Amino acid sequence: MRRWWILAIAVVAQAAVTSLTYGLPFMLPQLRDELGLSLTGGGTLVVVPVLGVLLALIAWGAAADRFGERTVMAIGMAGTGLAGLAAAAVSGVVALGAMLVVAGIFSASITSASGRAVLGWFEASERGLAMGIRQTCTPIGVGFAALVLPPAAQAWGYRWALVVPAALCLVLAVVVALWLLDPPRVAAKHVEETRSPYRTPTLWRVHTASALLVAPQFISSTFALTYLMSEHGWNPVTAGAVLAVVQLFGAAGRIGAGVWSDRVGSRMRPMRIIAVAVAAALVVWALGGSTWVAVVGLIAVLIISVTDNGLAFTATAELAGPFWAGRALGIQNTGQNLMALAIAPAFAAVVTAVDWPLAIGLAAAAPLVAAVVTPVQRLVSTR
């Protein structure tokens, strides 16, 4: 029972920081209106927290390896919340962006530490399920942001909307400090267990494929609200509510993918199939034009594109082993966040230069390359 309680805390904590660091696209129309930003400028601003995440992931992972999960997560949750409140208080785009970067720096601690905690509490036979549940934190956090932030920003402006996830992070910092337990650690029996897992290319291939699969995930999540408003005339509150429901299906998909990987004895074979399915969904979205077919394609991308994250996360932790898990998860998420940081402004620039269908169609190349790179021959590791 204890391990499930730890898993629940990890999910809620990560969902809270996700709603702040990755939920800003749902305020993109208000941010553009209040700050006078172009689509490219707004698309850049809403992903600047990812820059902070990118800068700090490996360092936080190393800290979790050394000092344990509870300490790292409690500090990270508190720092994320305080930085979010500061972002709501400052004036100007530069100051706002700086505070969002700081929020991202602190939020990075939760990614590596919470994943490491789940790895430590669950055996290999349950790890796909557990990590799948743990990875529901992203769609839960994004879904919460989609449901709450658009009406909050419309009613009160983006500043007060930012206070909502920031306050949630501060509350959960207390929960983590009081009730999260570090998993028991076993001393290494052989020197081999403490050696770098990066002496072979397998982990690098996992990281590369996973980073490529972030492209469709961030394109769809960052621009879904703007796309539905500009191309289909949807109301932002209605669109936000629909996107929130879609995130629930994405969460269920992550759990299903984890169970699938446990049963087939491989994290990577399901991941390759998912990559091909994402590419197909992007093509449907692109070819749908202004019809309902495009909306179906968008929804399919939103759901399918998040289901692989738990598989790559689990594979990384298993292949790295307990003595490298924090750092390996930091490297894994650094690659993902590099892609997330680059893809939003790049895609916005392409849409501005050409049009939505062509830009979406070009994005299908990323998951197709990921399918090729994924090292499917490697089975579940119990290292």
C-alpha cells in the first residue's frame, strides 16, 4: 500500500508543476492581447519555462541520486510556486519570461526525483504500469490547465490565472515534505552496477527517439487552442474544456501503454508502433483542412502523442539502474525539453510562412524518424 501512496504523491506533485510550466499555451490568446505579442512571440513566451527545465534537469537528477527524493522534490515544489507568484507580480515581457525560467528550473527537480522514487518502490513486473500511472501527471496537469486557465485568464487576466497553479505547487510542497518517503536503497554488490550505462548506444537511441516524439506532442498541445479558435472559430473556453477531456484519454493511454509493455516484455516495441500511429494522425490532421476531419486528427495526435512518454521514461530508468537513474532521467528529459523549447517557435514561424496543413504535414517526419531510431531489440531490463 505504501508504494501506491508514494506513486499518488508523485503524480499529483508532477501534475501541479506541469500545469504551470506546460499550461501557459492555454493563456496564449490573453498573453498576446495583454502584452501585444505576435504568434511567434507568444509561442516563444509560453515555452520559456522549458528553458529553465532544460538548464536544471541533470543537476537535479544528480541531487536526487545523492540526497534522496523527498528533499529534492520539496525544495522544487516550493521554488516553482514562489517563482510562479513572482511571474504574476512582475511587469513586462522580459521580467515575466525570467520568472517563468526560474519556475522551470525548480520544476525540473520533480521530473527526475519523482520518477526515481517510483522506480525504487516498484518491481520490474509492475514498473510499466506504475510508470504509466506516474506519467499521467502530464495530461492531468495539462488537462487541469486547459480547464482552469482559459476562463481564469478571460475573467481576471493572465496574472491572476498564474496564481492558481503557483498556489497549488506551494500546497503540495508541504504534502511532499510531510508524507513522501524515499525508497529503500541497496548497496552495490558489484562495481559494474555503478558504471555508466552510456558505454553502449542503447540509452542514447532511447533518448533520441523520445525527443523526436516530443515534437508532435508539443505542436498539438501548444497550438491546439489557437488552431481551434483561428481555423474553426471555436470559443476559447469551449475549446479549453474539450482539450481538458482529451487529456483524460491521454492519461488512460499512458497507463494502457505501460501495461502493454509489461505484458510483451519490451518498452520499445510498443513505442515504435505508437510513433507510426502519431505520424498517421498528423497526416489526417493536415489533410483535414477546415473540416471536422482535421479536428479528429488533432484530437488523435493529442491522445496518441503522449502515450509513449512513460515507456521511454521506464526504459531509461531500468537501463540506467538505481545508481544512475536520476542522472539518466535528467538526460532523458533534457533531450525532450530541448525539442519542446525549439519546436513551438519553429512551428509558429513555419505556420506564419506557409499554412497550417503544410506545417502539420512536415511535422509527421519527426515520429517517422523516431520509429526508425527506437531500439526495439532491447527487452525490459531488470538492472
